[in-house]
Amino acid sequence: MFLCRRSVIRLAGVLVPAGLAAAASLCLPETALAQTYPARPVHLVVPFPPGGTTDIMGRIVADGLTKVLGQQVVVENKAGAAGNTGSDQVSKATPDGYTLLVGTIATHAISPSLYAKMPYDAGKDFTPIAYVGGVPNVLEVNPQKVKATTVQALIAEAKAAKPPLTMASSGSGTSIHLSGELFKQMTGVDMTHVPYRGSSPAVNDLVGGQVDVMFDNLPSSIGQIRAGNLRAIAVTSAQRSPALPDVPTIAESGVPGFDAASWFILYGPAGLPKGVVDTLNAAVLKVLADPAVKARYAEIGADTRAMTPAELAAFRTAEQDKWAKVVKASGAKVD
């Protein structure tokens, strides 16, 4: 199988511009590409703004990959439409391993059910490469505006609030948004959703008192929680987070069965050569095995898993099926 590359190609010692190469159908075999990969900097698209958990995870892995691969891995923040804008860009990129994506539960499991029309197919238009990490979301409140210190107290306070409490999110269709919708659905509370363009501005407004409640990815809020600016009520995962061992889960706090964790997967466009996928998968596993990265992950409450591309594809499908039911039950839709 052959792959055409949109770059300068050396032919018989002469550098040939990509346009001429394409016109002449000068294509490299996949095996040749894999053997020389990476030969130049790699661009890693983070489909959310700087400061959020996707950005944090992406930059940790990009720094590690730069050292392992011997080429600069450059992070590019391409935010918009709950991560769909940047994801769409990668889905249409040349499948040569030089444009990659930090895909999320929002971009690859929730959005396909939430949006009336998607610019890409989350399953068919991408090549899964490696599991970057997973984090719980944390149910947190502004301690100056919300009195509750437990889940049950928050449920009671929310049901009595007039007007309803405001619930911030990093954008419609993110796991942060849908964690809140799942909570509302399972507890019967009513909170007004206030979507932001990423976690960072949402957290800033939560700290500032412009909104009352948020279900945020733990890494982007843990600093504010530890500083006392936000009160952590519970985590959304099935088990407690080692980063906040004294904070209970929502399930153990009287909402049995509640489980909503976020995850991040490294993707390339569909058709990425197997050799490149194998190189990147092994490189990510090496990065995640680094003691310094392990310590950083523990600090922000992130976990790791060694998964093959095939396992990642099956995992994503199962997650899409799971969240489709939540989206349907919540009635949430984005045009």
C-alpha cells in the first residue's frame, strides 16, 4: 500500500515540492514512511483552549514524545464546538503521522449523539493510537454561594433554590456538561446549564461567583480545590481518586450507579500506516512509564492504561453507546 505525502520529497537527491510530487504521483510506500518516521516536527492538535485538562494532558504527552521520538511535538490549541472543530481538522489531514489529535470522551463518544450533524465520523475518520489517560470529574461548588458540603445537601439546596442554581461547563456536549445532565437526571434536581468555551474560563467564573456549581475534570480544578477557592463535594468516578482520597464518590453519597469519567486518546487521521501507529503507541507507553510523568499524573488524579489500537476502537464504541443513552434521556441537543 502506498501513501502520498503533502511535503517536500527527496527524489534522486533532488528536493521536489509536494505539488509537483503529487502531480507526478510520486508516493512513498508505507513501509518507507514508517522507517523514517518522524523526520520532522509533529503537530498535536488539542481541540480545547489552553489551561483545561485536555491541554494539560496533551502537553505532558507532547513533552514526553519530543524526548522519546527525537523530534519536536508541537501543541496547537484549536478550540470550538466542544472539540469538534480541531477534531475535524485532524480527520481531514494527510495520514502521515505529522498531524495528531488528543481526542476526548466529548469529541469521540458524546458529540455523535448530541449534535444533529457532525463534520466527521468518530469511528471511521480516525486511527486510534494510544490511551493518553483518564480522569474523574469532580462535583464542586463556590463555597461563598453554595452552603452544601455533601451530595445529599446539595440535592436539597438545588431543589429549594429559586431561581435554580447555575451549572457551568466547558461547553455543550463535553463530559463535564453530560456529567451534570446525568446528575440532574438521576437526582431530579434542576440546574441551569451555562456553557463556556473551555474549562479554564468556566472555573474562573466559578471561583469568581458568577456561577454556582460545576462538574469539572479533576486536573483543571484541583489547584483551586486545594487552595480553598472551590469546595469539592464528590467525584464522578466509580472509585475515589487517590488525588483527593477524602472526597467521596457520587455513587457512595446516595446516587448508586453514578459513574462518569473522562478519557483522552491519541488519534491520527484514518489510514495511518501501521508502522507509524506502532511507533507512536510504543512511544506513548514509554512516556507514561517515566517516573516523572507517573508522579505528575498522580498529582492531578489521572490514570493510565496500556491498550492496543483495536482495544481502543472497541472501547470508544462502547463509550459512544453508553453516552447515547444519557443524551437521549437528558433531551440535550446541539444544532
